[in-house]
Amino acid sequence: MKNFISYIGVLLLTTITFGFADAKTSLTVYTAIEAEDLKRYADTFNEDHPDIEINWVRDSTGIVTAKLLAEKNNPVADVVWGLAG
């Protein structure tokens, strides 16, 4: 979880560096993490980073992978997290 939060923090710093600090940052995260676990991660992240709005797209690994392949020329996800390998 700390690696994920650190990664999102780096994304935030990158966004701030490029001059978007005034607007609320929005990230789309594709994940296959179990819903009950995802809620804990999301709650912790939201407490630590209230200025980042995350659009969680949670589904099975197969569905998320199919979505990524379908969107390969026009990706929607900013972060992909927790897929089985």
C-alpha cells in the first residue's frame, strides 16, 4: 500500500510541477483488488491526499486487461494497480 501511495504522490508532484496545482487532480485507477480491501486503501489515500480525486474502476483481472487492450490507442487509466500476473 505504501508503494501505491508513494506512486500516487509522485504523480501529484509531477502534476504540480507542470502548473496544475490550482485545480483538483483527478486520476483514473484500474484495479482488480478485492472491493473490501480497495475501500481501506481508498479511505487511507483520501485522508492523506484530499486534493486528489480518484475514479476507481474495479473489475476482474480479465475484464481490466481486456479494457486496457481495447483502449491501447487511447488509454483512459492513469494508473493500473493490483492485477494478477
